[in-house]
Amino acid sequence: MAADAAWFDAARGEAIYVGNAFCERVSEWPTVNELMQLTRDELCDLAGRIEGTLSSFERGTAERVNALTSLDNIRRVMVRRGLHY
């Protein structure tokens, strides 16, 4: 998946794209294995985009929990790989 991955932002009805390639919209959030394949810049970009969508999710919703979990996973991947945010 890596550089041509996209994850769906359900609140806005649009995809969050990573990389330069155009991708189909999907309804999944990134897995740790998918995050491990991204570059530092791609991880930072994805984290920023997810953070930007947080205010559109109501507290306690599955979408917000998924977004927060994805942010935690991004941070863990960056620490594991010795990258700085």
C-alpha cells in the first residue's frame, strides 16, 4: 500500500491521500504494517491530515476512536524507527 495509499475521512466524505498516486477511496484506517512502509514525510503528512479531521468527529464515535488510534500508531511507528515528529 505505502506511497499510493488512501484512507477515508467519513465525516467529510473524502479520502486522506498519502503519496502522489491517485487511489480509490477506501473505508479502512491504516494498519501498523502499512504505516511501517511510509516515509517520515508521509507519516507526518498523514498525522497532520488526521489531526485536522478530529474536530469533525463527535466524541465517542467509532470514527474518532479510529482516528485517535491511527495517530497513536503513527507516533509508535515513528519512535520505533527512530524518526522525529
